Amino acid sequence: NAGVTQTPKFRVLKTGQSMTLLCAQDMNHEYMYWYRQDPGMGLRLIHYSVGEGTTAKGEVPDGYNVSRLKKQNFLLGLESAAPSQTSVYFCASSLSANDRAGANVLTFGAGSRLTVL
Amino acid sequence: RKEVEQDPGPFNVPEGATVAFNCTYSNSASQSFFWYRQDCRKEPKLLMSVYSSGNEDGRFTAQLNRASQYISLLIRDSKLSDSATYLCVVKPNNNDMRFGAGTRLTVKP
């Protein structure tokens, strides 16, 4: 049982390049999330999805796009990377947003470290 | 003001010490509260949920004070393996979790 898998783990981009981060989960979770983590800032939500075919903006969505064509996959795209997007990106999933019985507990991937030069 | 605020530390304590972390949140409508643990260069992992009545899991005790919008985590008999960053997490609405910046703990021999 792999849980949440993120690829790639590391990537260096030049300003203006595009890339896609892939997140895959095998727990049949409905909800999936993309966070970024920067020093002193805590994790900030970029986009999330409450089910296959749905996406929604989080706290810091600008410069990113997402897609959830299959329930198990959640893709994060950077169309034109900027140095401000240098960060560690974490994907997470949860069974639901229900507060009961631990359904809203987040399971995280190992992270993707992105550097934009 | 940040939605979730924590003392960043670092807290440096000897093995066997008791240490307490505090966290305040700004959204009074928040319904769920958690402590996550994050080791260096690793992903966050759930340490424990925080219930209104307070709850304990071995050496760890979590407390919630809704009136003061305050959450705490107490670690008794600290172990070297407790060294990590502790993240306070608050769920202000149905689809979001807000994270504090974390409190770093180092337990020394």
C-alpha cells in the first residue's frame, strides 16, 4: 500500500518554463490537496479537489492550475514558472471532510522540491 | 494576523523533560483541531486530533480552549525521537485545513 506518491521528488526549472507535478493515491480518498511549504510560513493550500472532475482554489492559487481527471490522481501545473514558486510542494488526501471518525485526517506524500532559477 | 499562530521555538530540552507548545487560532467557527509532526525534510504526519474535552495518547496530551481560541500540546518524559517540528492545524470550514508555521523541538541527551 503506497499511500500518496508524488513525482518528481526534485526539479530545477528556469523562469518561464512549465512543468506538472503528479500526485497519486491508492486509498480511494475523495479529497485531494496541493500545499506549498516555505520557511516560516507553514503549509499553504494552493488548490484542492472534493472528487473526480472537481477542483477549487485554495489560499494561494495564482500561477498554478490543477486537474483531477481520475479519482486517484491530482495534477498540479505551473504554466510559466517564477522564482517565487521555489518551494516544497506537498500533496495530501483525505477520505472526506467529515469531522467524524478521522475521515478528515490528511495523508501526505513525501514532497516535491522545486527550484526556479 | 495569521489564522494559526505558534511559537516557532526552537525548544531545546533534555531527555525526560516535560515541554508544552501553544497555538492560537483566529477563526472562532473552527470545528476541528489537530497536531501534526514533521521530521526534517519529511512530510507531516498526524500526531493526534484535539477534542473539546482534551485527550491523551501515551506521553502526549492535547487541550482545546474554545473561549480563548487556544490549543496546547504537552509532551511528558521527552525522548530523543520526539525531536521534530510540531504543526498546529485548524479546520475553519468544510474543505480546508490551516497550518501554523510549526514549533521546532530538539531533545538532547
